[in-house]
Amino acid sequence: MSVQSDIRRLTAPDIRARKGGEPIVCLTSYHAHTARIVDAHCDVILVGDSLGMVMHGLETTLPVTLEMMVLQGHAVMRGSKRALVVVDMPFGSYESSKEQAFTSAARVLKETGCGAIKLEGGRRMAETIRFLVERGVPVMAHVGLTPQSINTIGSFRAQGREESDWARIEDDALAVSEAGAFSLVIEAVAEPLARKLTEAVPIPTIGIGASAACDGQVLVLEDMLGLSPRVPKFVKRYGDLGPGIEKAVAGYAAEVRARTFPAPEHTYPMKAKKS
Ligand code: KIV
């Protein structure tokens, strides 16, 4: 008996082949129910380490652990069928050596079943990316604003708004692409630089705050749904779920206090007695 699903999941090579083609649609998801919804519309689901802020109320992504990523990555795999699921490598799980990166990435692939990992950093991560790819780990790279470097960059500000910064960021993009990354997230960079990077690299660029010049786009799901209290300038809110949830919770609380919930239709009757 085959245990294969009828729906073929997109792979890293499928996404790599979309360079310059139809835009790649990506959103984050951290759990099974949202993954199911996102999966119906997106090519890639990113289990981002932004889950530290969104799910756990952390100020930065730095405290996020490999265990958290594995747990949520597995949930997203269970909730999805078609999209390529990419799981973020959290801070401290891959930077100290290429061997450390392989051990962590192998654990993520084995324990979640996801199709690729993402890591932050440009030229400094190129050797690690090559090592991972040669050993069967598809890597999505991430340049521009890299939130895991918050303590060295000082703030979450846009990058490449002065031309003097461009050479460094372009060098980062070329280095990760030459090392074998299958796609490249570009976060919070000025539009002309995003365009230049997209033209310069042979792999698809996925922008977040990096203009429509990129080959695809990603947003944090809760940001675009209107659930996050503060969002960066580049987020467009496609929904306003906060007030809807508030209304539902207030309605429930009022009915529990008034003893009108549960009503008879939400209550189990006794079985009829056998005569
Ligand atoms: O962690 C995340 O959600 C990300 C995206 C913002 C690209 O890395």
C-alpha cells in the first residue's frame, strides 16, 4: 500500500526554477490550522523564527530555540500538503561551524519532514551554505535586514538606502547564490537595490519590504491579518481580524456569565433507557 499523498509537494528545485517567472507567493505559518489555509494559496510556507515575537511575545528572535522550530515546523507539515515548507534556523544553532549547521539542519529535516531550511547572513555564511547543499540540505538565504543581528546592527532599520551600502549587500547576495542557495529572502532594502540584486542573482529573490521588483513576496501572516499590535512600514494589512476575535471572545464571556452558553444544542442528553 502506498503512503504517498496524491498531491505532489513543491520542492526547492521547483522554486529555484521559478526565477523571473510567475511571482512566488509565500507567507509564514507556525501551526496546523493556519498552514491548511495558507497552503491552498501559497507556493512556500515559511516557519519563521518570527514565531518568537508572534507566538511568545518576545522582543527579538534571539531566544528562539531549535526545539521551538522543530515543534512548529512539524505542525505546519501536518497542516499542509502542497507548499514547500521552509523552517528557519534559530540564532545560535548554525553560526559557530558548518558542522554545527549541518547537525541542526539535519535534525530539522528529519524531525519535521520539511523541504528546506532558511538561515540569515551573506558572505560570512557562504561556506556553510555550500557545505549544507553538498550534503542534501536545500538552503534559502536571507540578506538585507537580518533580525538575528539586532545587537550588532542596533535597530530594525531599512538597509541600502544610501548607495555606499550597496556593494556590501550585493556581495552578500552573490556569495550565497554562488554557494548554492535555491532562493534568497531580501528584507527591508530600498527598491533600487532590491531590483539590482534580483537582476544580479540567478536564484529567485523573495522580498519582505523590498519592493515588487523581487521574484516573490513574503509577509508574516499575523501582520497581514491585522493581529500584530505593531507592524513595520512595509506591511499591508489584508485583514483586520483583531476586532472580530475581540467581539467573539466578549460574546462568549457575556453568555457564560449569563448562563446562556452552553444552550441545549451544545449539551449531551442522556441515552434513552432500554426497556
Ligand atoms: O522569521 C520570519 O518570519 C522571517 C521573515 C520575516 C522573512 O524570516
